[in-house]
Amino acid sequence: MAALGFWTFPEPRKAKNRKHLDLNLDDGTDGETERQRTLALGARQISEHHEYGNQRVCLQDPEGNEFDLSAGH
């Protein structure tokens, strides 16, 4: 079993993320639908990449933390 924990700190972020989260979508999950849902929740799109049969969208949460949504192989 694996666990993923998230911690909240009161200080504002002062530098680039030390960790970058990649969320790989399950086969059959529509990447565009998930991108739109994430944007509606307050994320901002930074970039989009198509390489090696994989579509990856880099997003930023409202506090500036970056993460990727990835769909494909």
C-alpha cells in the first residue's frame, strides 16, 4: 500500500517547487475533460506538450505550484 500526503504551511512559497507532481490519467479518461475540470477549479495552464504518444499539460494552482496532467502511453 502507498500513501500520498499533503501538508499546508502558512508562509507563502518563495521559490520554485522542490517537487513537481505528475498526474497520469487512466486509459479511457478524456484528457481534455480533465484539463477543463482542473481549469474550472482554479488552475492556470502553463504549457502543453505532445511527444512519444503522450499528451502532457503543465498547470499551476492558484498559489503557483506546478503540476502536470498526462494522458497517453
